[in-house]
Amino acid sequence: MEKKKGFFTKALDVIERVGNKLPDPFVLFIGLAFFMILLSFVFSLFGATVAHPGTGEELQIRNLLSGEGLQFILTSMLENFTGFAPLGLVLAMMLGIGLAEKVGLLDYAIRKTILKSPPFLLTYTVVFTGILGNLASDAAVVLVPPLGALVFYKVGRHPLAGLAAGFAGAGAGFTANLFIAGTDALLAGISTEAVAIIDDTITVTPVDNWYFNIVSVFLLTFVGGLLTSKFVEPRLGEYKGEAVEEENTEELPNAKKAFFAALITGVLYWAIIVVVIMLPNSPLRGEGGTLIPSPFIDGIVPLILIFFVLIGLAFGMVTGKIKSGKDVSRYMTESISDMAGYIVLVFAIAQFIAYFNWSNLGTWVAVNGAEFLQEVEFTGFGLIIGYIIFTSLMNFLITSGSAKWAIEAPIFIPMFLQLGYDPAFTQVAYRIADSSVNIITPLFPYMVIILAFMQRYDKNASIGTYISLMLPYSIAFLVAWIILLAVFYFTGLPYGPGAYTFFEDRP
């Protein structure tokens, strides 16, 4: 007899069916670009106008189906693509981070952090490593959960609790990190493109959410570790399954020596940067000796790129993974080839945002949307919570963080800017909503992989088991993050260097 499905399971089934009917993100953005063309035609027919919030100039909605519009579509297509801010930022970051990943440095660091953790810190170490492991992009989702399960099993604890803790950190906490990662460059680039709809002099940098991300790492580590120990593991009970074959943990030759070489190289590199910053009339400081803004902040991506290249070289040369310059080029090429899907997607995203901007539809939506919110008195922190809930629900249909932000940013960043909110703050609100709900969406691509890991320890594990295991983490992370956001919001703390809740507070 077939087991009757509960309401929540039925709802997830509906979400999965609807989400599966959505087109591929590339096709979705091509469709949105055509939708912008048609929308501009309709708005222009009615003579829609909007006053530019900066200059006061009366702007007409420009018709993309007009002669002028068709000229813009054809002549700007390549420039829209090559000039798209996130493209260069992300690819540059991946040259460095990709090299460190391909030579095995990040994999070694993740493995050793978990395997060498003292028992009393094990749970928190697994969550912490999962969060930081996102520096290696999606590799952390595949590497950390099974390692967490294996170590828990070795010390006599329930392996599914270790798997859940690792996946919560890597899957739900992926947007937090102690370091500037590729995600920071990607989102900041899209935010910069979006805010240009209102003011093209504003730049959102990859470090604009850095302080918030650092605090988030420790908050989520505590919440995830406590939840695992006090709720998830007791609920699972004692593990009585069969022994599981251990993973192959064979190391590269001289891996330990190579890791220390990379560590020393990285420390020396940043020590030199600090010394240069401290010099009188330092070229890394701004006018009057300021650090915010400064060439140091503006050049943070190249500085991070060089850092990862140097530590990757140090590790690779000692282990023998790098024997010549050809090896360096090959590993960097492999890391960029992994980004091929992203590059294709950027082409479509860039056209959609460019059409939204050129037609003045972006300005119209921002100004009228902000005025409506003010009229109905839906502003303040309640508005932000509403936006977070909206994005969380969107995550059930579109799991790609970059694709979803490319849709939302051109609408919400200009609109919230009209209400006084800094683009970096809007970006933070998006990040916590997108990140925390990932692990419970049926369309999350790694759900199948995690299910396979679960079934190594519990042959009867199903999607229901998966959801019941990960839902507490998703809710706890989202609530904890909203509370943290409220602390920053009401105390006026900066989210990153020079980035505050309200745009007027920028230096």
C-alpha cells in the first residue's frame, strides 16, 4: 500500500514540477530580454515618462522596437557582453582560486581541518570547514559532507549528523566566508550594473559585504554546531548501520611541507602589503591618506588573485604538481573551462540588463516602486524582511544565485536606493535569503549527490529523510541571519569598508 503524502511533501512535489518546467537560465534570460523589448514598445505607446531621481530630467520610455532601439540592440551587443562588470572580476578571481584548487591546496586544507579536529570541536569544525570550503566553489558541497559523515562514524557518532552539518555549512552557508571569494566578485559586479540604472558613478566592490560575512561565519558555525549536537543528532539516535568503506585519503607527496610553504608565502605576501599601506604617502592609500576609498580597496581583486597564484605556486612546486610554466597555464585553463557555463549565461544576462537600462524601464520601476512603498508606508526593516521572504520563495523555482540576482538586482537595487538604502545592504539581504534556503529546494542540483551519500549509511533514506534532516538548518540559519542583519541595521555597523545600511553614510 502506497504511503499517503503529507501537505509539505505534496507542496515540494508541486514546486519540483513547476521548477522543472522553467527553461534553462540562458534561455530564461534570452526570453526576458525579448520581454523587455515588447514591454518598452507598450510603455512607449502610452507615452510613459519618469523623472530621473538624480538630475530631475524627464525621461521617456525608449522603444527598443524603434529604429533607434534596433540600432542599439545590434551595435551594443558585444559591448554589453565584454563590458559586463562581473565577467572580468569573476574570471580573474578564478584564475587564482582555480590554480590553488587544481594543485590540491584547498582539498588538502579542507581534509586536514576536519580529520585533525579534536573531538570536542568536531561538530563545529565540520560546519566551519563547510562554510570556508566554498572558497573552492561547488567542490566543498561534494567534499565536506562525506568527510563529516566519515569522521563522525569513526568516533562512534551518527554519520548522517556529520553529513548534515557539513552540507549545512557548505550549502546553506556558502555566501559567508572569512576571505573574499568568487561569489563576492560575481554579486558585486551585477550590483554595480544594476545601480548604474540610477547612478553610474556608484560602484559596489567585492569587499562591501566582507565584515558582515566574517561575523556570519562564526554565527553560523555556532548555530549549525549547536543545532547538530542538541537537536539533529539526538533525533537520529544511535547509529546501528553497517560499517562503510573509508574514502581514499592518499596524499600528494610532501603535502604537509607544501602546505606550510603555501602558508608562509601567503603570510609574507600580506605582510608586504600591510607594510606598503603603512608607508608615508603610500600608493595604496587614497587622497589625504584615506583607506576608504583607496587604490587598495579598488584593487582588492588583483591583490587576491596574486595571493592565490602565489600560494598555489608554492604548494604545487613542492608537491611536484607544478614542474614548469606550462603546468601553471594548464591548471588555470582548466579552472576557466569550468566557468564556460557561466560565461555563456553572462552573454544573455548582459543583454537583459542593458535593455532594461537603455529603455529607462529600470528607472521607471525604481522611482514608481519606491513611491508606492512610501505611500503604503511599507518601509523600514519590515520591508527588508518582506524582501528576504520573497527571495527565499523565489529560490524554490530558480536555484542559481547569479541568475536570480541578475533578475532581482536591476529592480530592487535602484528601488531601494530611492528609499535611501545602500546597494551593498540590499545585496546582503539577498545573499542571506538565497543562501539559507538552498539546501531544501527540490531543484538544488546537489540534492541527488547528498542523497547518494546518505544512502551509504541508510539504505532507506529518501527525499523525505533529506528534507527532514536539512529543514532545521535552513530555518535556523535564516532566522539567525535576519537577527544579525537587524543588529547591523539598527546599530549602524558597516557591512564592509565604507558600506552602511543607508547610502548617505558612505564616506
